[in-house]
Amino acid sequence: MSEPRIRIAVEGAVATITVARPEKLNAFDIGMLKELSDACDTVEANAAVRVAILTGEGKAFSAGGDIKAWGGMEPNEFGHAWVRFGHRVFERLATLRMPLIAAVNGHALGGGLELAAAADIRIAETQVKIGLPEAGLGMVPGWSGTQRLVKRFGAQAVRRMLLGGEVLTAAEAAGLGIVDKVVETGRSVEAAKEYAARIATRGPAATEVSKLMIAVANGEDNGSAVEALGSILVAKTGDLKEGVAAFTGKRPAEFKGEW
């Protein structure tokens, strides 16, 4: 079997997800998207994990989508098998129950920036370049570059990168709120682990709920967060226990309005 190109390492309460295709600057193909989706399921299922870190192997964070993977696709296949599927996978990453920190160890361009944008916190190394070069290739962002990026960073920053083709330094990206912290070359993962340790000391339930509430306030959620929060609340009530007991016992429920 071939080596996994999305790797997971767990140390205590912190899981590190590494995009491991350094020979292609960690560019994604369909198989890697599927691996990333599976990695999200694996990390989220581990109850001990309170924080996740996302990074790239080698000198790049991610070059985005591998042109060889999608360049020969027919329009319908490109729109559905590539763009829509990748969009769903990145949404899965963005909605992990725990906070996600992107350790941006190298350039994050196009889909690579969309990948970093799925994180809650971005720590970039000083040499990193950030941008959205898609229009220069005659295409548009497909993995939420015009959606999540606008909501999180503002429309003007996205206009500059996508319409103007501006490639930003890490410091410039930090000034626009795209990057939260800039560190020396080689220190992004270390800095991400330090920040993760800080998050891990805080109440895990409060942290998870806070992440959901922020997503709702920022217009990023389609309603699943509201239903998740409501379900968690109701699941703790005496009324639900009574309802389940009544159903199991095949009798009418006697609700008392117990929270």
C-alpha cells in the first residue's frame, strides 16, 4: 500500500494533520481530498483531542489543487467531482468540533489559501507568500475562496488578491487579518503547538460551543450549528429522558417542563 498523503499524529489533547505530498508542493488530487475527509472523521471521533493543527510537509503549506488532477476534466465532471466535492471536504475541515490552527509553513496560494482559511487561527512563517492566482489561469476559486474568505477576511482583501492578482507577504496578510501571527522560518508548527496547549487548558465544552456561536454570528453556518446547540441543550433535560422512557415503555409521556 502507498503511504498516506494526509497524516495524523496525536499528542495528548492535540492532533496534527499533515498534508504530505512535498514533491508536488502538497497539491491536492481527488484521493487526497478523500483522505482529508477521512482524517477529519478520525480526529473528531477521538474524544481526547481538544485542538487540531493543520500543516504541510516540506517547503510548502499547499499549492492548492493539482492542475494535472483537474486540467483534463470535462466541465460537468470538473464542477461536480472536483469543485463541489472539494468544497464539501473543506467545509468538513472548517466545521471540526474543536478549534483548528493552521501552521502555514510555506506558500499558501489558491486552494492552499482556501485550506488555511478553513482554520480558526493561522500562524504563518515570515517567508510565506499568500494569494489567489486563479484568474491568471482563467479560472475562479472553487473551494470557498469567494465565500469563506470574504466572510472571514473581508471583501476588499479578497478583491486585491483575486482581481488584482496581489501576492501578499505574511506580514501584509497579518495586517489584513488573514494571518493571526507571523513567526520565524521553521517555527510555525512549534508556535501552533504552543497556541494549541493554551486552548487545551480551557473548557472543552465551552470552547466547542463558542466556535459554533462564532460561526453563526459570522454568517458561515447554514443552520446546523443552531440545531446542534439546541439538541445538546434538550438532550440534558428531564423532558427528553421522560420522552424516551415513555416511548420505550409504550406509555403516554408525562412531561413536566424539566430542564
